[in-house]
Amino acid sequence: MGVTETAMTRPAEFHIEKIRAAAAQALAPLKPVDEQSFAPKDMLFSARRTNAGQQLPEPYLVYFLLVDLLSYRDLGMWEKLAYSIPVDFNGTAYLVEHRKLGLGLFAADPSTQEDDAKKIVRLIQKAVRAAHPYFDHLANEAAEGSKLNVENHARTLYGRFEYLRQLHRSKADAAEARKDERIAKEIRDKNGRMHTQTISFPARELKREAKWLGLSAVEAFFSWTEHVFIHIAILNGQCTTGKEVSLLAGADWAEKFKAALDIDDLETKALYDELTVIRQQLRNHVAHGAFGKDGQAFSFHSSAGAVPLLLPHRRNRESFRFGSGAELDPTQAFDTIARFESHLWSGRRARVRLYIQEYQLPSILSMSADGTYERARVSDQAMVDFMESLVTRINNAANMDWWIGE
């Protein structure tokens, strides 16, 4: 991808047995159930939520702690149930279960076991803190591979751009409609005589506000592209691991563009050059406090008065300076943006647009790595069928309807 790799954050040392021992000690006297644990015969079906269970840590942390790290038994999935872990506290059985309505601690009789339930929750909280190095290890290991989903916020980011662009247009239209309007006000002195007259031109203020909104809209557009280019690269098979996505996310806009689009294509290259100029102009305004980096905000003293330091013969297409410099014109920028959008979602990328912008699905790296996305993009119908199937699977998982459709 042309992205420079940087060292990923990792613990200096990782001692699994020390972490396991510390977590087990933090949990004591909580332990896995055994033959000596007391439980009603039908407890798996009759156990009820305790109030204390509302304070348990995140479901995945509890599962990693008890099942992955400490080898507690998971009774498995059932309808509306992701996992069920029986635990023993002072000889009495309880259930730690992740159900559709959330993670909870379940007891045979919460009315008489609430105090013990609070103690169990505090022990689990303490053990989760002790196991943090293990969780970090799991995250670092996962980041190296492809068993990851990348969240998709493209529609929200694009909605922000459209909202600001519409506000810009409304202000610009209002300024045009009132371009010949002038408002005169007379001020009376303390004796009641007309003393001062002031004249204002509403269109000037409206134009200024329109420009501010336009600059914000262009900024929002580039924010959207920074996000959407990564998702396009994933669906194109250019990024297949968490490590590659992390590197690309940290790269500059140009690298993201090139990972998503073929810069050797003449039309793509022309639009890239135009957008690069706009981005540079915007960056000088936003990132550098309207100063720029090449003397755009300076005027030098001379016998002819104050003269812009960035003289016309020194300007290039990326120059930007307020006043007489090459200012960013939002209206012209929007023309370029419109042409780029049309090009971005042309051809086979129209199917990618459906996935990213319309269906708002996460990008799944394992599907990029194994060619699933490539196979789905062979036709419009194949892409739609694939997306509908994926939506169903995601919804069923969210509802814990594990076996629907199988």
C-alpha cells in the first residue's frame, strides 16, 4: 500500500500463568461448580436475575476471564442465550449468563441471595482488573489477523457533509436575493435630533456566513473520504488484516486515496490532482489557522505600501492566501466534489457503494482475505443477495436467534 509501518504497541512481557494465578486469587472463593455445589434440580430454567448482576463488566470481558483464562465451563448457546457459566460461591451455585436482555448473575432465590450476589459481582470486577494484561494480549493478537470487523460510519459522515453543504447553499441564495438591499438607521441624540446615520448591507454578512459553512462542508467531505477510502480498500482486497487497516488509518489522505482507487487511471489522476489542491487550500485554512506554510499571511513593507509576501510570480496551483491570494472557493470545490463522487461510485464500485453507503454494513476483514467480497461483486444481483444474507445473519446474532435459517 505504500504505507510506512510503525511499531504497534505491545506489552514488554506476557506471563499467562502469573495473570491466571492473579485472576484466580482475586476471584476466591468463587470457583467452578462441582458435585458438592448446591443447586435446585431445575435451576437452569428457573434461576432469576439478581439486581447486583447489573454491575457486571462487559460480557466479553467476563467470558474471556472465566472461560478462556480460567477454564470455567460454558454450557453453550441456546435461543436468546449467548453463554451460560455456572459458578460456585461458598457451596451454592449461581449462573453468569449473557441473555438477549443483557449480562446477568442469576440465582435460585434472589430475594435471599442478593447480598451474596453483590459479593460475587465485586469479585468478578476485581478479577477483571487483574486480567487486563490478558485482554490486551488478546486484542494485540487479534489485530494481527483478519478475524475483525471494521465499523462503518460512512453514511453519518456523508450526512454531515450534505447538511453543511445545504446550509451553505441556503445562505448563498439568501445573499443573492438581498444583494441590492441596504438598511439605513438614524440615531437621535439626547435632544431628540437626528445625529448619525448608519448603513448596513445584509448580503455581506450572509456571504461571509455562506463561506464559513462552505469551508466546513468541504472539510466534512474530506473527513468522509478518509473513512470511506479505507472501507473501499478492504472490499477491494487491499487491506485484509487489522495491522494493515491500522497502518492505512494512520496514513495521510493521499495514501488512503491510492489504496482505494487506481491512480494510473487518467480520469482518477485528474480528479486526484484537483482534490489535492482543494485539500491543500483547506488545510492551510483549518490546520494552520489561516496562515499557511509559505508566507501566505505575510505582507512586507515597501514604498508601494504593504505587499503580499507570496507574490503572483511565486504562486503555484497549491498556493493559498486570504485577500488577494488563491482562496478556496467552496462553490468551485463543490463542482469538483460532485464530479469526483460520480466517478468514485461508477462501474463495479457502484456495488461497493451499496454495501458501504446504503446498507451501512461493517467491513469484515476475513471476507476480504478469503475472497468473499470479490465473489459477491461479480453482478448486481449477487451483491444484493450477499448483503441481504449478511444483514439477516447480523440481525439474528443481535437477537440471539442462533439457529434461524439453518
